[in-house]
Amino acid sequence: MLILKLKCLNAVGVHCRMGRGRTGVMVACYLVRFQDLAPEKAITTVRLQRPGSVETAEQERAVSGLANPPPMRDILERKGKKHFARNGTHISLIQPMPSGPWSRGPHLSFADKVLCYYETWVEGDFGPDDIDVNICTHINYSFMGVNEDGSLRLDGSDDILQRLSDLKAKNPNLKLILSVGGWAEGSTPFSNVAADADKKANMADSTLWYLQTYNFDGVDIDWEYPGKRGGTPDDQENFIDMLWVLRNKFDENGGYLLTTAVCSDPDCGDYNIEAISKVVDYINLMTYDFHGEGEAKTGQNSPLYASSTDSDWEKDHANCDAAVNNWLNRGAAPEKIVLGLGFYGHGYTLADPDNHGVGAPAVAGGEGGSYDHICTLNDGWTEVWDDEQQVPYKYSGDQWIGFDNPRSIGLKVQYAKSRNLGGVMMWAVDQDDKDGSCGVKNAMLQAIKDNFYRDIPPIIISLADSDDSDDEASLSESASDVLSFSDHEQIANLCEYDVSEAPEVIIVEIGMNESDDPVRGENEEEMGEGT
């Protein structure tokens, strides 16, 4: 346990404790100053956990003003204690500082997009108001269609668009995206539009109209797939041209998000990956449906890694890790890749009920479906953890299901963090255990949230009126004076703490009065001038 005694002693500290939502501002300051997080990512991280935080321009400037601190080599030691020295800042460390938790780890460069696809046809069972907008940072309306002239087609009621827009009252930082296309739309409508300059212009104008009319923030082009399923050999180049027409239209009108959903295997569509990466804000990688009911053997819907039963081709293409590597190796920027998560599973009918492992012979499809259904299949079912592929499967008699559960979803979030990807997305948010039938409401979304902040270093924060003693026992003996966050209660707990309960809670020390600084003066040159 790393124990920090933190005090905020001058105007710079007040600067980070300003006004409404000051807890969020303080946490954002902490992440920038002591975790080396970029200000914009620190702000977004706090907003995700505490909607409404860091909402004014003044508060954003307060956080941004803490960027570019001196390097971590500025650690001073006096009377057996170590101190961070950053532009006049010091922190007394009760225990020696371990190097690991304070180094810039992979979790710090993980962008915080949690993109939730919403199937509008389930509106009767799961409406827009049922979406947890404090976990989903983006919601994709799925789907808009494409007319012959290039304009967008709204197949359902515009009431859903308006209800999604109303969700911004709950979370002003929520991003709403129109997802255009999908599997059912096919490839031909896109291929025809992308080949015609006038139709591409119509698409851009129509898209902008929808974004402005319904207060949406961007569009997601889900063309499945360029050059395939009725497409043409010219689709690869025309797709890039179409994206640039949209990009230029958006940039001319204040800036909107442009994203695309792509097949996990680069070869299933004619993709110029490097060119796509340059024009879009992010790439939604559909890392699911690697195996399905039409195959003659059982297989996982979304394995993280390969199985020893896989063919050589499957090992190189049919798992999340291989898909990410393939897109990166062909020119995609890692920070633009959003890893896809499947909130559902595929079922098979086994040829022999006694042969029920991964890769077992199958004669037909079987019982599968959404996670909120699969998780209820308990009586007579056996669940097995596939340690090779880091996903579970279930079987009962001749029925077999490969799926994801909260454990495997959490591992994929950690994987995305370790690869410095841009975030995660799921198909689809309405397939979660929305009623808590299996124990935890929205267990899959919760697993994303829990693992998003995994590995944030544990800290104990003392209050301003606590004992000045540096003895660990003195700091820890009074619950009213110390807030403790264990390694499994990550920064989210910090964000959710209500500062009104203890107005003098100080999260970070930013700057000091000269008279209170035990190292200033002795180390003036090394610490630098100013606060």
C-alpha cells in the first residue's frame, strides 16, 4: 500500500478546487500532475465517472495548466523521506516510493471510449432511457439506411432519435452517433453512392441535416463490406473518397465525429487501412462472429486468443489478438482502434453429446442468443472456462454455446489497455443482463467500468485537519481523518466521493507556501522557480 499525505496550501491548490464539481476538478488535476495523463484524457476520465464534472472553460483551463510537469527524476530526499519536486510541489511519502505504480503504465494511455451500439428494433423492451449513460461514452443509433440518391433513410420513428438526444440532459458529455448501414443493408447501396460524386455530396448533406436536427455528434459508416457482397473492385478507392467528402463537410460545419465499423479480418473487405486511419476519428473493429452456427465444429464467438485446435489460418485471423495485429500491421493507428465486444453467443448442436469441447464436431446450429438469456441457462448446463482463448462456453446434452461473460469482457478491456487502443465498443448494449436476472444489473457494462480503472495505484488521502505526524499508524487509526482506497476500488471511488461530507478533503498537493516547504531553499536550483 502506497500512503500519501497530501495538502493543498496556496492559490494553485484553490485553483483546482473551484466551484461546483470541484471534486472532479481535483481528481483531474491529480491525474495530470501525478499520473502524467494528458489533460483532455484526464477530463474525459473524470466526466465518465462523475457526469457534470469539469464542465466550465475555467475548470478545463485549471486542469490544462498542469500539463508538462518536470520529469520524474525530480525526486528529492531529506531526513530519510522522499519527495516529488514538481515546480514547487512536494508529497511526503510515508513508505518508500515503489517505481511501478508511478510509472506511466499502459492503462494511462488507454483512451476512454466506451461505445454502445443500440438496436433500435428492441425499443419496446429496452428503450433509450434504459441505457446507462454514465458508462457509455458514445451511443450508436443502429441503423440508418442509404437511399439510391445517397441521402440517409430513417426506417423507424424519429421519436427514438429525439429520446436519445434527450439523454444529454443526464450526461452533457455523451456523444451520439448515427450508424449507417449494417449487415442487412448490404454492400450494393454504398458501392453505388461511393462511385458517384453527386450521390456522395447528397450523403454528406443529408447526414449533416440529421446531426444538426437531432443534436447528434457524428456518423459511423458500417459498410459490410467494400468490394464484397455485391460491391465492385473500385470500392476500396471510392470508400476513401466518400469518407473524405463526409470529413470535409463536417469540418466546414463545426466539426463532427467520423467513424467506421470494419470487419475483424482485413481481407473480408477491400480496405486501404492506412488511408482509413488518416480520415476517420476511430475504427470500430468488429472482433466477434469469428465462428458461427454454419460451421461443422464448435467455435467461440469472440476468442481473445487462438486455440490449439485452430487451423493455421484461424490462428492468424480468427481471434481478437490476431485481428488487432492485422489491422495495426497494415497501417491503423492503435489509438484509433476500438475493440469490439460481443454481448451474445452462438449455439451449436453437437454430433456427439459426449464430445463437447472446443472444436467438437457439430451437425447444426443450436441455442444461442443474447447474454441476458445465456446467463440464465443453469439447470442441466455445465459452464467451462476456455483458458486458451480466455472465454467461456456452456453445454447441455447436444447443445453447445460459445459466448462472453463479465470475466472475459474484463480481460478484453485489460487487453485493449495493454495495446494502447482507443477504447471498446459492444454489440449490443441492450443484450446485457439489463434486469439483473443473473445477479448484477448490466453485468457486462459493469465489467467494462470495473476493468477500465484497474491498476490505478492504491492511495490513502489524509484530510487537511488530520494529525501532522508522518507515522503511518497515526494517519490510519482515525477513519474520520483518512480515506482509504484499495487496489480493487479504483479511481472511480475517488470521483464519487462527495466533498460536501468533508469540505477540507484534499486530493492533491499542488504548490506550497515557502515557509511550509521542507525542501525549498536547500534545493532551489533543482526545484525551479514558481509554483
